[in-house]
Amino acid sequence: MESVSKHYAAMKTAIEKYTPHVDMELVDAGYQYAAKKHDGQLRKDGSPYIIHPLSVAEIVAEMGLDTDAILAALLHDCIEDTDASHEEIAHRFGKTVADLVEGVTKLTRVNFQSMEEEQMENLRKMFLAMSKDIRVILIKIADRLHNTRTLQYQTPEKQRSKSLETMEIYAPLAHRLGMQKIKWELEDTSLKYLDPVGYEEISKQLDEKEAENAQLMASIREKIENRLRENGIKFQIYGRVKHIYSIYRKMYSQNKTLDEVYDLYAFRVIVDDIADCYNVLGHIHDLFNLVPGRFKDYISTPKPNGYQSLHTTVIGSEGIPFEVQIRTAQMHHTAEYGIAAHWKYKEGIQSAGGEEQFEWVRRLLENQQDSEAEDFISSLKIDMFDDEVFVFTPRGEVISLPAGSTPIDFAYAIHSEVGNHMVGAKVNHRIVNYDTILQNGDIVEVITSKSAKGPSRDWLSLCKSNQARIKIRQWYKKERREENVVNGKQSFEEELRRIGVAPSLINNDTLQPLLLKKLSFTNMDDMYAAIGYGGLTAVKAVNRIKDEILRFSKKEAAETADGNPKDPTSISYKPKQATSGVIVEDIDNCMIKFARCCTPVPGDDIVGFITKGFGVSVHRRDCPNAAGAASPENSGRWVKVVWASMPMESFSTSFELTCQDRDGLALDAAMVISSMKLKCSELNARSDGKGGCTISVTVEVQNVTELNAVRSRLSAIKGVKNVRRGHH
């Protein structure tokens, strides 16, 4: 068992090395306080709990943060797991430390309706605190990093769920903050539990090739060193094999062996100044053959997280490609520790310039209070974690957008009024369509008009950023309330009928207040409006109140049986007997089959076709094969069908993804399906040989709501241009 004294000494060493300005007396007082509060508490491995806060504080010290941050790391679990309070910590260590601890603390005393809602609220709280003080998220990442290092003591289920959350939230967040070193460790450790067989296979093969790799890298390194010394350049050079998760993505997405993955190697050259960076780049291109299209200049155009470096991929005499990164020592420190490297604190006050640099944090929180849990989580991932594209305004200002963004995203990134009054757009001085995908370096100009009618609902499917979607929905919420109420009411009543409930039932004076309370609305029009502008789906609204309606209907029916007749409109419809989750109008107990050409699922608008000898075939109404429903010769064979209230099975459906080909694309699609715990019967990827590819995937879902959630998640994958329902 590891000793507390060993970990205390490790934390102190890190402080002395990276943050010598820290007040050690205060840190020691914080340690004593935390140790007392956590006294008697043990970790899963049986060690004293205080080892965890000490380890987190050590990581925070390695980031170069200040006394308050280290104190908050030591105390980060005190409010959640002990009787310590914000007031007590503020009294002993100052309000700043107490606020940091509270920002990191999870919500524990709130009742949530779902895991998604809990995750949403935790993330929302974290980002709100982060927008006030970036140190909150740095401590949180340090906390997650140490927890991943000790996952071996958790149950297999906990190992997988935590690793998936780390892979989806914390590793990309570390990337967004420029903390590459931590990002790599989070990814590799998570992979160990998400796919232990794949991880072990790659790890074992790398061990076997260690001598061969070392020899090759020594040869390349020697060539670079000799050339730079000859030209009097002061430098440091490091070589490494790419981390395991990076290799894993290539191997399993492209079905390659390790021997077939050639770009395993990367070198990093550290020099004194920017001029030497470009000088070294010239020598590298002279020594080795350049791989076209693989040069990136992040010095002249830094990433939003502050990352700066020159990247180039070249091929040596051995015929093996490798990457070279060239940067100054300061750039290197920023690349390793990201935001922590250039945020300095004095008495808890952030240095100048930080607020502008991390305005994206605040944008994440804009208008999120009206978001559904799953919408917030999925859109958060889109806005936060996708790779970015950098475009320019006509004045030369750089705008960062999620990859795959359109002029609509650009317009709303400038200002909501610009988006709402947009009537056209130019890219590189040429008029383009709204669905044009923006590329790095594009100059984008928005054409506006005061007489513009506002955004189209179609824009919601064309834009990529959550910021744009929320602003469009806000406009509809505010400007089109009457229209939203009408459309929302229609959708809501259709969903009620689908489950066999008379819409008039909800007008009951006793029932309606219960339903409104359950849905968190003050009146029905507000609820209808929310459905109309897309803030809430009719399916979700009805599902939340279904139990209340059914209980009320049974009570009404019982009272009627006792001789107390009720208004017949208040009683729910009694649907015909369902077969396979579908009710056929005027036909009982017939054979039902779901058409393979369009794979309908509950919630789809459907129609039935009476086949010869095989019962009723159920099609989506928009299926090409259902086009004959209106033809005179077949008019008698098409029948009205509706979904039963409680389908007893899952339904197979397919998607076709049109994508820009890249490494790891199929793997990302598989991970999305795995994370949603859906059964996948087919996943195929085929390249068109022109830089594009098509992925076909077949999954089982319960209803159209789940189907739309899958489609949304698949659409968010980097490189995916379009996701459509499959038609065979």
C-alpha cells in the first residue's frame, strides 16, 4: 500500500520544481485540514483517501498553477464527501479557494430524471464556474487524470462508463485547452478499458518492435542533428512513437496491421526563436522528401487554445514517412500544458487577455437553460470537441468554427442579428448556397437585408454549431409564437392519438394542472410553443405524462362503471388489438411485416399495403415504394395503419453516411453506436477513391426519437457530410 508521506513528498517536489512561488505554509495547512476531514475514508484499493487529493495537487503543481489552485486541489472533495462547507473553507483559506472547490464539486443533492440530465447539470455547472475562473476546469482535468490512473480498482462496469466519459468529454476538453500531454494519457488509459484486447495487442507489438523502432529513429535523428549543427542552430530534438490510441484508430478504422501503419514516428525540434523555426523547416525539407498537403503553419495562425508550431510530414531514405514538429521552448511549454502555461495569477485575479482568449467558454453557456439534457450533451460535444475550421471576415479577422460549418454558422458567430437578417453569402467573393461547407482560409461575407423575413427552419439542419441552432430556435420562439403554438398543438395531439388517447382528455380541469406540473410549464400554450419551435419534442412530452394520463383514464373508467357517467370525450380511445406494435384500421389479427426497403420505426408516418399471401406490409409514407398508394389500380390495397401505444420490440433501421474519407471514421461511427448501447447488425464502409466514402450502418431502435438521436450523433462525427435513412 502506498504511503501518504510518499505522496506528500511528491507533491512538494512538484511545487519546488514548477511553482517555487507557492506559499508552502498555506499549502501545508490545506493538507492538514483535508487529511483531518478525510480521516477514516479509504479508496477502492484500501489506501487512505487523502492520497487522491495529494496526487491531484501534484498534477496541478506540474501545470505551474498558483497557491489557490493547489489548495483547491487538496480540498476539492471536502464539500462533497465530508462535513466541510463553503463558508468554513472561505474563512480558513479565502473566498477564491472556496469558489474553486465549489466549482469542481459535483451536484449530489439534486434529483435528476435521467443520467443524461445529471451529466448535463454537472457539465453546465463546471462550465459556468470555468467561465469565471479557468482554474476550475484545470483542477477537474487533474482530478479525472488521477482517477483514470487508478481505474484498475473499480468494477468492470465503472471502468467502462468512466473511460467512455473520459474519451467523450475530458480528453477532447484537454485537447481544446491545448493540454496534449494529458490528452494522450487520458486517451490511452481509457482505451485500455474500452478495448482491452486491442490495447494489449498494440502494446505487445510495440514492445516487440522496440529495438527496430529505436534504430530507425536514431538514424533519422542523427541526420537532423548533423544538419542543424553544421548550420550553427541551437536546438533540442525529441523522437517518439505515436501514442497507442492514435495507432489504434488507424489500425482498426482501416483494417491494417501495425506493419502497415507507417506514420508511427514523430520528432520534435525545439529552438530559440521563430526565425529558427522556419530555418529548421527549410533544412528538414531539404533533407527529406515532403509529403504534399501535410504542412501546417500554426505559428502564423495559432489555434484558439494558443497552440503554436510548424508541422510537416516527410519521407526518409528508408521510405517511411514521419512527422516533424518545430517550435520554440515557450511554444513547447504551451503545447504540453496548454492554457495553464500562459495563465498567471496574482491574488486570484486572472491575467489580462484571458477573457477574450476563452470567450468560447461563455458561448457554450449561452441560452442553454432551455436545452433538453441530451441536446445539451450532444451539442456541447459538437461545439467543444470537433476539429475547427478557421475562416476570415472581409476585414481579415479570424473566426473559429466547428469543422463542417456553413455560412449560416459564420453569420450567427458574428452576431444573432446578422444571422437573422441574412439573405445570402459570399465565399472568396463568389455567391454560394447556404449549405456550402467552409474550408480553412475562406473569406466569408454575409449579405443582409432589413426586410429579411428571418431564418428558415431548414437552416437548423444546415448549420453545424450549436450556437447557431440555439439562436435560430430563439428567433422562432420569440417571433413566431402563434405559429409555434398551432404547430406544437397539432404535433402533440397527433402523438396523443398515436398512443390511443383522446386529445380532449387533457382539457380536464383535474388532470391538466398535473400534466403542466409534470412538464414544468405554466400553461398549455407555452408547452405547445416549445414543441413548435423545437425546444421539446411531442414524443418526449407525451412520454413524460403518459403514466398520469393512463392512471386518470383508469380512474374515470372505474367511476363510470360504478354508475357515474362521465363526458365520453374525456375517456381515452380503446385501440384495436395491436400486432407487432402496429394497429391496422378495420382489420384484426392480421399478419404484419415491416418493409425492408424503408425500415419504419415507431413515430414514423406509415401506411400499410395488403400483400398477396403475406398479410400487411408496413412502409414509411415517404418510401419510394409507397408512391403507388395514390394510384387507382392499387387504391384498394393501401390501408391506414398506426403505431400501437406500447411496441414490444425494437425495430431495425439503416442509415447511409456520406463522408469525407479519413482515418478512424468507421471506428468513430462504431463508438457512437456503442456509447448509445444500441444493437448493430451491420456496419460497412467503402471508399469512392476520390477522397470520399460511404458508411452503411444498420441498428435496432425503439422509436423515431431514438432514431433521431442516433442520426444527430452520427452527423456530429468529423468528416460526415450527410446522414440519411436507408432505402434499399
